[in-house]
Amino acid sequence: MPGKLQKKAADPVIAEDLADFKVGVDNVIFSVDTEQNRLLVLLVMRPESPFIGAWSLPGTLVRCGESLEDAAYRVLSEKIRVNNLYLEQLYTFGDPHRDPREAASAFGVRYLSVSYFALVRFADAELIADGVSGIAWYPLSRVPKLAFDHNQILTYGCQRLRNKLEYSPVAFDVLPEQFTLGDLYQLYMTVLGEDFSDYSNFRTRLLKLGFLQDTGHKTSRGAGRPASLYRFDPEAFEALKDKPMVFI
């Protein structure tokens, strides 16, 4: 019929065109050095090709019969010892040629990376150097060129961390059980930048939300007057968990 769009038949799927995938996990493990006010990411030096000797995110290929989450936790357990750990899936990276092993494969193997995002308490974290040439916390401002597309994965992880501060209590995973409002404010400035909010506005809005419990104790630091110590109240936060944090 004239003028009517003709639906184009889909090209048939040819077996030779289907990619054979290997799946890996790469972990973006963050921590905050609250004493020096630095946002840190854990990097390891690759002991083998490709990118031998280059810094990368901790990662591994998924084993037969192993879930993605189990692989992510396996990598964590091989690189770091920590009591409290926040972990969630971040994103899947699968651009062609993201891994040079694809070009060397005679069978068209593709390499996917399912990335995970973790946040650990700096004071409690013990690094494990087994099986790697080097392992270190890097300040975000000093991260070098990483292997594969790990700089891109890290950038995505940083954005996720900043977004989570707006609607979740993830900040309290890296603070001690009792903290001052100044400690909390400094953590937010370290992650979000110094211009996100002034302290007075931050303090006023935060206390109105009602999920911080005054312990009745104070701490003295330097010549200033003692500061009140607070703790996070997860039950009080329940009513706010689906709302943006208005003090950001």
C-alpha cells in the first residue's frame, strides 16, 4: 500500500556472531581518612598481564558455580580485613575491546566487568598484600592512570558515593559509634567538596531531622569548648529513608 511503512525483517541470528563472554568483578572500595580529611580508594598493582605492574581496582574473574556477589566478597576477603562492610552492585561495563585479551582471543571472547561499590571504616581496615605486587590506599586526587577501564569505573563509583550521601545513612558506616557534628560535617566536606553547605546551616537542618541521638557526653579537642557526642539512631531514620537528605 503506497505511503505505508514497511516493517523490515530482523536479520537472522548467526551462531558465529554471538559473543562468548567471560565475566569479572571489579570492586571500588572507598574509605575516608577522617584525621587527614581525605577520600581514599583501594588500589592494587597487577602481578600479571595484561597491564602487568599497573595499578588497578581489586578484581577477579568469576569462577564456575560462583555468584557475582560471592566473587565480589572473595576479592574483598583476599585484599582487606574489616569488621563492618557496606557493599552493593554498581554497574556493568562491557564496551568492546575494554580488555586487550579480547584481541588476542581466536574465539571472539569478550570480557565484562560487573563492578561493586564498597565503603569501609579506615581505622578498622587491615590491608592484605598476598598475591599482589603492591596494595595501597590512594587519595582520590592522586589516582594514576589505571589498567583497563578502571578510571571510568572509579568515576562512576565516586558519583554513586556522593549520591548515596543524599538519601542514605552510609556516612555513619565510616564514623565511630559516637561522633561530633563537626566530625560528620568534615566527612561530608571531604566527599562532596567544601562548598556543599556552611556548618551552621548543616547543623540546624540535621538536628531537625531527628535521627541523631545526643549521648549526653562531650569531648574536648584543642582550645575550643567541649563538643557534644552523638550517635546515629537507625529506627528514627526509617521514616526518612526514601526522602532526599535536605541538608545536602
